[in-house]
Amino acid sequence: MEITRIEQRGQVTRVWVEYSGIGDELVLMASSDRHHDSMWCNRSLETKHLQTAQERGAYIIDAGDMFDAMQGKFDPRKSYGDLRPEYRVPHYYDALVDDLSEYFIPYADRFIMIGKGNHEHSVYERIGTDLISRLVGNLRQSNKLLQVGGIGGYVQFMFKTVSGGGKFSVNYAYHHGGAGGNAPVTRGAIQTARQAVYMPDADIIHNGHNHQEYALAIKRVRLSNQGRISYDLAHFVRTPGYKDDHGNENWSDVKQHSPTPQGCAWITIRAEHHKSTARPHIMVTADVV
């Protein structure tokens, strides 16, 4: 499958995808909470997954906190011991943008959208710079279709056969998250029951923020305008990211956070019919350590 066009209208990013026929697949890498500039980012695993995305021809949706950005002058969480040597400069935030731009530009063509997390939002509130918009602006040198997402929103995939005979759509909702904290017992899964109610049109719902991981599905009963009952699945995924700072006497230890996994999720959308009313097959697989 090939992405031919991407447009953004408010909180909705619309993606047009062409495919040849039944059995074709679109592979997505769902990620969040990379915290790439953190001393404790698992960069080897992050690089491995990005290279896998290239090899598989997968497209990436990132749901925020690509930056850690906790070592700024006005951040109460800052710790000089947690600051990488290359960021010990007066132009700290500029250095972050430059470094992440250099790292991600070889993979820029795989990204559909990069959203914002609470770490980027905190920087924006404190010093008035939009780290994600600046990063995306640099990455657009290699991928002019790349979009800036918000703290939450939708990515609507519009599938159409090359011949024009078949079509279907998939609604991908994302939200970085801000409630539930570390959620060591439930991992934030309770939120899926709430989201299933207030986001009834989403086929996939992607959460981040608390560095936990799950992939689960909720089956729904649907009633058509013609009075026909059918069933579908809402797929919920939470991605943990790549930061592993447990046991280093830093912010996470002060807050008594539990250890969390690192990694991403792979989502496969497979075309199974040529009818516009048919549902595609969706598979979600966690890839964590």
C-alpha cells in the first residue's frame, strides 16, 4: 500500500492510501514517549525499531513526548546529572531540536504525524517555543507530507484501490494522555472503557504518557440505518516509549514509579473486501522489552 496524500483539518489528519487488492496490508508503527534526549533513553532499541519500520515499509504515528526536555532553567524536575554532555550549552532547547532533527531525518519519510505530549506542552507554557513544530519543520526537508499533531486527535485513513473499484476507511484516534499517572496496577486500561463510550467512531485508539503497555480489543454491537445488526472491534493500544530511568535516584524514584517496559506497537490493516461497507482486518502486536 502507498500513501498518496496527507491533509490536516483541525484535529483530523486525513491520509489517502492506494492498494492493489484483497490481501494488501498497511503496516503502522505506533509510538510515544521516546524521550530521545533523556540520559535514560534506550536509543539502541529505538534505532532498531526505526530500522525495522524502514525494512517493513511501515509508517509511523507518534503520540507525543518525543522530547524529554526536563533540563531547562525553569523546570523543577531538572538534574545536572541527567543532562547529556552535548546538551550542556546555553542554547539548550535549540540543541535538542538540532540533535533530534539529525537523528530522525534518515527516517523522516516513514512518519505520518508527530503529536505533542505533556513534556513539549510544559516547555511551550514555560518559555513559549513549540519543540514539535520546530522538529517537524526540519524533517519536512525529507518528507513534505509530515504533519504536526496535537495532544490528541484523529488520523483518518482513506483506502482506495488503484483501479478505483474498492474503498474503505479506518479511524485512528490518538491521545498522549495526562490522567492516571504511572497506573502500576491497571496500566491505564480502565480508560479504555471510557474511551469506548465517548469515541464510538474510532477503530483504533492509541494512548501514551504513563509508559505502560497493553493491546486489547472491545467488541461492539452496531445498528445500521437499514436496521441491520453487525459487530466490530475497537482496538486499544498503549505504547510505553523508550525511557528506562528506574533505579537511578531521579524524578521517577522520587515519585516511587514502578519499572516499565520499553518499545512500540505494530498495527497491520489488511484489505479483505472490495466493498465500501466491509470492515478491514486489524491486528495489533506489542514489541517491548
